[in-house]
Amino acid sequence: MERRDFLKLAGAGAAGALVLGACSTSDDDGDGQVVTTGDANLDSALQADDLPEFNWEMATSWPGSPDTIFGGAEVFADRVTKMTGGRFKMTAKAGGELVPRFDILPSVQNGTVQAGHTASYYYLGMAQVTAFGTALPFGLTARQQNAWLYEGGGLDMMQDIYRERFGVIQFPAGNTGVQMGGWFNREIRSLSDLEGLRMRIPGLGGQVMEKLGVTVQVLPGSDIFQALQTNAIDAAEWVGPHDDAKLDFQSVSDFYYFPGWWEPGPSLEVQLPVDAWDGLPEEYKAVIETAAKQANVDMMATYDALNPPALAEIVDSGDVQILPFPEDVMRAAEDASFELFEENAAADNDFRSVLDNWTAFRSGIRAWHSLAEATYLAYESQR
């Protein structure tokens, strides 16, 4: 497919990119001691001699090589350290260094680690409602997810649930934006081609795929390449062009599908033991919230800058066919997604409460974005 034709096809359905109020933070002045946050009262307070000193290690779910996802954890840790003049030192550790990559939430819960950076939907086995902290299939874009979390009551609801169920508090600290639909070793011409497919895909998206006949596996990102190369799996989703190309998936797969309907705007989050959080000085709590927002903004901006050239390189290579999912796959997946939501809501009152709030918010913001933004992007894609 020619790049011009592909970009026109992809752009016709495009919508949403992260726009978030910027955090008032800036780098230090070079001596590692004085940091401007944009809040004079906070700046003064953080220089108080009586503030305690901490040295925390933060476990993550991410291999150190994708600079974007693990980079978001590093941004958060770096901001905490610098805004406190080193009094509260936070260090991000690559997945597996402290605890297994998919054990972040239980490890924060039981105090094995002091903090974590992860995707909440890795913990559906603990509670299906955790999916809302990352993304629901056919859900919210990155901008919409942030609007719901910060202004629509989503974060307040999720923090209450985390506190009660896990003894943990969490803050959004990254977003990849809408993802690609993954790498496939065979072409998907219709819904029937999914039957028996072995695919790496986590979260509720994985549960939807199971409803469509897919055999689902959950693998760490660092294991995907070998699994595709050895045909242990037939397909895998990861993130998008930049991260996927970094892991060289294009050398072991023939087809690259879009869109990633299961993750239209997935948030990542920082998790802290609630007892430790409650015991922090208010100044440090403000730093953590500000650092998390900084990581949230920076990660999305980074992806938006890096994905276009990476996609162009994949298109220009000519070795991979970049294709949209067939219409019957999209329709069946959407129907199965909302059936799954209702099944979860019937079994869990918390899921029902969050779903009702999320659904109402989604309805309103979809109408607004469809009226203004989606029509503008559709027009631009045809130019």
C-alpha cells in the first residue's frame, strides 16, 4: 500500500489526541537543590529543613528498552526527586528487577514494593473494575479518558475503590493514545478468520477476543518477539509504531492491523500503599500528584511525536501489509464488548457504578467530539 493511500484511509476514522492542562513544573537550576514548580508556596515549603527524607524504589511492568513507556515511569520518578531537592528520592526499576512485571498491584498492596507504575487492566483477576483505570474496548480516547478521570469523577471513584479493596491509591501517569490493532502472521479477511487464532492480548480486550474464538495469551512485552518468531502465537498487540518497531515485530510478522479498538486511550498509573500515602507530608503529596500529571502529559506528547516517523518507515519498508480490521470483526467485537460490560456490572456493584458514570460521560463527549473534531480530522484526511 502506498503511504499516501494508507494515511488517507487511516485518517478518515481518526479522532482525539491528548490535550491536558500543563503542569507548572520545570527542571532544576543545575545544582539539584532549587526547583521551580510554579507554586511559590510549594517551592518555599519544599525547602523546609524539617521535611523527612525518603529513598523509594518503584517497580514497573515495563522492560527498560521501550523509552516511551518505561520513560514515563522515569519522568515521574525524576520529577519527584528534583521537585523535593532530593529529599524524596524516587527510582524507577525496569520490570522484573524488583517483582514480576504483572505483580505490581499486589506487591504495592502487601508492601513488597514502595511504589509501582503499571497498567491497571493487568489485575482483572483481582477485580474486573480495575479495567477502567486503563481502557475499555470501544471506550475513551486519551483526551476523553483524561477528561473523565480528572473532571468527570472517574478518578475519585476509582481511588475510593482502590483504597477500599486494595489499600492502594493511584494516579494517572501516562497514556499511549490509541493503539494499533497488532501484528498477525495471517490475513484476517472476516470474523471467521479469528477462530482458533492464538493471540497475545491482555485486559477486557482479551476477554472480548475470547468471545470471538481467539485463544488468548498474556505475555510480557519482552517475550512477544520470540513468540511470534517461533509461531508460538499467531498474533500480538503491543502499543503502536514506535514501540513496535523498537521490538522489531515488523521482521517477524506480515500484517499490521488497525485500529486497536480495545485500547483507544489507555492510561498507565502510579500506585502507592495508601498507609504510606496518608503518612506523607502534604507537600510531598502535592509533588506526587504534579509529577504524575507531568508524566501523563509527557508520555502522550512523546508518542505523538515518535509514532508518525516510525509508521512512515514501516510503510516504506514494503515488507508489511497495513490493513484495517474487516467491518464484521469490528461490529462483532463492539457487540461482545458491551455484552461483557453488562456481565461484569451484574456481578459487581462497583463495576456497575463506575460503568454508569463512564457511559454517561462517554455519550456526551462522543457527541461533542464527533460534531467538531472528528469531522475536522476526516476533512483534513482527504486533502
